[in-house]
Amino acid sequence: MDAPMAETARYQNSRFMKAVRREPVDTTPIWIMRQAGRYLPEYMEVRNKVTFIELCKTPALAAEVTLTAQRVLGVDAAILFADLLPILEPMGLDLEYLKGEGPVIHNPIQDASQVDRLTDIADMDCLDFVFQAVKLIRADLPADIPLLGFAGCPFTLASYAIEGGSSKNYRRTKQMMYNDPSAWDALMNRFVDNLVVYLQRQIAAGCQAVQIFDSWAGCLSPEDYQQYVQPYTAKLVAGVQDHAPVINFLTGNPALLGLQRQAGGQVFGVDWRINLSDAWEIFGPDVAIQGNMDPIALYADLPVLKQKAKAVLDAAAGRNGHIFNLGHGVMPDMKPDHVKALVEMVHELGTR
């Protein structure tokens, strides 16, 4: 076996990838959303030198914080340090990250007549900083540690594009959904078409799996999700899953889990608003599930944190295909030692 093939075999035989395929593992694998973030002093040492978007767009720095987080925490997968929204820029949206406010789009899509202003990305090389970061990370990451790529789901990206930033009620987004379904269809398909190519390029650069984030879909009723979102998420998954496994992550509304399952994926990420055992009953036995501890549990004293971790593992009941994660990202003021302790606890308590 030559060296590249041997390395491929190593990460495919990692406990994370075995769990993706619902194969037996020695202990429950764990990675953590936003594992490279402000709570880590190693991250802040880099972040203090550049803006957030400069960090995202500098491959060497993005690689450094990705690799450091995996090494410091001892997690079973690395996730590319990037952001959901830079893909919006080459599509024609004016994106800025404002201190204290987060991402702001200065020219949002304000009505259906402006949907055509959003263009296809003619050359995905405009996002080459992402693919170069993937190559650098994969080159330095241990061969038995998979690298995860990611992107936002069409609904979440559409919401940013329409609302211009965060929203409490997604009024403008839902207004377009309800009042101009043809414009909504054109918008969502445009996101799907570009996201498929974007994720395929991440995989070609060296990612072993990808996670798609529907961070805002929890605002929808089951009926609205089924009509206005599910078909596009399903199209995205179908366009990517032949290249690498897809983790379909949706947060905020357990009533959507059955429809999330129908949208497709090899792994389904769930948040803490449902017991993991109940989620598995909804999803069925033939998929892997990722989750699902409340991120705020990390503020608990370590003995309580261990109880919380054990409760999630008990709900998984030793099923093949469980990947431990939080139900959302690590909070920025978290104690790093608590995150490191959680990883150790999961590895200890999850031993088969």
C-alpha cells in the first residue's frame, strides 16, 4: 500500500469515521462545535493580531487555529475554521463583520424583484482561501483524525441575505416565502447550486466529511419547513453525499426532526431540546446521530458536568453511530479546562 492510500485507510478507520458508518468503536468519539474559538488562549493569541474575517481569509492562520484546537482538546475530529457567510460575497452581497454586532449585509435582498441580483459564482477560486486552508490542515493533521468541512444550509443563508443580519422573527424571510414562492424557489436553488460546488471543492481539497448548518430553521413550523426548506436541503445533500458523508445539523425545534431525516444525510446533528433516545426513535436505527449536550452545561462544576455527559451517553445506550457533541457551539467565555475535561469524560465513560 503506497503512502497516500495508507493515510486514507488510517482516517477512514478512525473512531469518528467508524461512528459515521455505524461501526463498533473503542469509545464514543467527540468533537465540539466552535472548538476553535475565543475561549481558547491559543486562539486569542492569533486572533488578537487580525480581524475575524482576516483570520478566515488567511489560510495559514485558519489552519493554525484549526490544528491547535484539535491538539489542545484531544477531540476525534478537526473542523475547518471558517465562517458560513463569505460565500455570499462573490454572489453579490456586501458583507461586513462589525464589532459587537456580528455579520451585517449592507445590501440585503429587500423584495422578490432583487433575487436576480444574487449571482452564481462564476469561478469558485474566489474562495480559494478556504480550499488552501483545507490543504494545509490535512497536511499537518494526524492521519487518524478526520477533517470536517462545512457550509450553511440554503435557508440559513437565505435568511441572512434577506434580513441583513440576525433576526428575532425572520419576518422578511417568511414574507418572501409566503408571498412569492417562485422568487423563493429561485433564491434557494441558487444557494443550493453554489453550495454543492463549494462543498465538493472542500472535499476534493482534503475534507473527510462535511456538516451543513441549518442554524435558523428552528423558527419554522413543520409545515413551512416541509414546503419551503426541506426540498432544497435534500437537493444539497444529494449533490454532496456521493463525495463524502454529510452531517445534517438543525437546531431549535425538535418538531422538525422527522422532516430533517427525510431531507437526508449520513449523520444527523440534534440539539439538547430532545432526549437523544427519543431522537433516535424518530430518526430510526439506520443513521448516526451527533449530539446533544446543552452547551451551558459546560459552566457546571466538573462533577455535575460528568453527570450531564453520562446522561447523554446513557441515552445513546451504546448504539453504534453516536458522535458526542454539544447542541450548539462553545460559549466565548467558557473555561478551557472544562472543555478539555468533557473530552476526557466522554472518552472514559464512552468506553465499550
